[in-house]
Amino acid sequence: MGFVARILPYLEIFLGALLVLAILLQQSSAGLGGALGGSDNASFTHTRRGFEKFLFYLSIVTGILFALAALLAIIIKVQS
């Protein structure tokens, strides 16, 4: 457990930075009209393709891994 406890903070920093980057690189086609409630129903028929789909799945996987790393850090801290 010593090795995991030493490497875990660096893993969380890396996953956190990757998650922020993946979220910020995603495009938002909603614009101001979608934020204020107005919509032309185009957002319901939008399909992700290519790099946009990759970023979408990357953000989901990275978020799950970040949450698991944080949970593991809590478990390690409680045990010690």
C-alpha cells in the first residue's frame, strides 16, 4: 500500500488536469439561446462524431477514474 499511497496524489493531479482539458475542449453548440431557454430542438438530434465523440467518452472515463482515485485515497487515509 505504500507505493499506491505515494503515487496516488500525482495520479489525481494528472486525472484532474486531463478531465478539465477534456471538458474545456468540447464544443457547445447551444450558445446563449440554449442557456436562456430558447431552443430550435436541434440539440436533441445532434450526434457526436470523430474527435468530439472521443472527447465525450474521454471525459466520462476520466471522471470515473478520478472519482475512484479519490475514493481510494479516502480508504487509504482511514486505514492508516
